[in-house]
Amino acid sequence: MRHATQEDLDRLEELLAELRGLSQLRERKRGNFSRGSRAFLHFHEDLGDLYADVRLADDFERMKVTSARDQTQFLTRVREALARTRSRV
């Protein structure tokens, strides 16, 4: 498993655009997002599939984001995690 290249991230451009629209996230460099001062998510590639390491709770969780269905499920989980932590503040 390796960190996603710019070419890998090109495959995720629509997903990246959705993430950029979430006001709680900041894209520090392409494909690497933080929430406040903490790293929140970044991407990997393995054998042609793409994955996101995302901090949905205290630890990172790896989620597949290759297909449109994967990406929809991923965005749902990200939005739920952001809503949960916003309501605690």
C-alpha cells in the first residue's frame, strides 16, 4: 500500500470536491485534509484500488473509495462523524 499519487487523486476529483465543500475540513495539500489542528483523512492506493484513512472517531479507519458506491458510503460516514463531533462542542 502506498500513498496516493496525483494521478490516483485525479480519479477521486469529484470526491475531493465534495470534501472541499465541508466547512469543517481544510485541505492542507491535495488529498490531505485536517480538522482543526488534527489530520483527518488522506488517501492510499493498493493493487488499483483506492482507500481513505479517515479519523471517524479517535483512531484512523481505512475505507475503500474506488467505486461510486464506496465513495457514497464514505461521504455518509464522514458527514456523520463531523455532525457527531460538532454537536459535542
